[in-house]
Amino acid sequence: MASGQGLIVCFGEMLIDFVPTVSGVSLADAPGFLKAPGGAPANVAIAVARLGGKAAFVGKLGDDEFGHMLAGILKDNKVSADGVPFDKGARTALAFVTLRADGEREFMFYRNPSADMLFKPEELNLELIRSAKVFHYGSISLIVEPCRAAHLKAMDEAKKAGALLSYDPNLRLPLWPSAEYAKEQIMSIWDKADVIKVSDNELEFLTGSNKIDDASAMSLWHNNLKLLLVTLGEKGCRYYTKVHLPFILLLYFAWSFFIRYDE
């Protein structure tokens, strides 16, 4: 089991992305697709391991060819899969994704329900979660039960054990029943996080403002927060903090690579 000082545990979804074999086309116009591992929390875990850190992924996969392929990819990248159960009754989630010629991303998800949505609190590897130095998560696992309950329990156990909580909402509106419910659930755990990363589009969504500025960003600040990152695509990112500089530099450099995996 992965444990010990410096372990980063990432909770949430891991899935198969199907990407067109040519760029700049809609899903309907794509001549074919290539499969690739996906899921923002899993991507972060693999990024940590590739950069020499200790990482574990916690999330449920289907007991199928794709699920076992993804578990193998975690292990091949030296990410612990000790927190990954398999569901015999539900498939691993699939997503078709493309970047169209107009610059807009297009998604089509197949998860009705997928295995990750059926993750139960009693299936959590609590020993692994309690050993985390950092516990990282998104919001997709908040959409439905029982995964939402598993998410909340894992987050609570990590916090009680002294972990730093890191939150990347990773908004995917097509997965939510409504935009209003998405905002409600994303904000329901907002004040628990020590570190939060949002994109410029997520900043607009959560604040209701079309301004990407300091005032909009700081409207999302809460008293427990140590670092707020706003990613700006090709323009880089901004960060906000109220703690002492030496500590924030440590946090910033430790987490700066995560922004590469949010789009």
C-alpha cells in the first residue's frame, strides 16, 4: 500500500476518452477515434507520479476490459490503485471529446450509470485516505448518490487525519441535471478546501460575472483557504493568498503543474 510522508491521494473519476483521429472537427464529423485514459483526478495522480511524487488514486471502475486497462495504466505509472474497487454490474465510464475548429470543446458522456457513480462509502480504503498528506478531488463525484456520500466521507476522513484538501471543480455541465444544481453542489464543499483551482470559465460560472479580475476571484475566498488559483489558458494563471510568502511559494510550486491537466 502507498503510504508515508508526501502521499497525494486523488479521489474521483477515471474513464476512457475517445478522441477524433483528426483535429478541428465535431464528434459527428470525426472519421474515427482513438482511446485514451481520462478523468481529471486520475490525470493529477499520474502527473504527480511522473514528476517523482507519491500518488494514489481512489475511485471505482467497471469490472470490464476498459476498467482493468485503466487500473493497469495507474500501476504502470507508479500510482497506487489500492483504493480502486471494481463493479461487476456497471461499466467503466466513456467520454467522446473533441476540440472543434471554432475553439469550442464538445463532450458526449456514456455513464448511465457508470461504475464511478456507484462508489459506496463502505468501499473506501480508509487506511490509504488517512495516510494522505494532500487529498485532491473534483466535483463530478458530487452529482449522484452513493458516490457523493463516499466523496464526503473520504474528504472528512482525510481532513481529520491532517491532510491538506485540494479542490478542482472541473465543471462539466452536460453531466449535471441543471446549471443551478451544479453550482449548488460545487459550492456545498467550497469552504472545506485549503487549495482551490478554477479556470476562467468556472470563475464566470460561479460568480455570475463576465469579469476575470481580482475582485471576481476574491469573491470566492473563504477564511479557511490558503491558496486560490485561477487558470487563464494560454495566458497562464493568477494566484491569491493571505498567508506568509515562504509557505505560499512552497504551495505554489508544489501545485503549479496541476494546471496543465485541467483543460
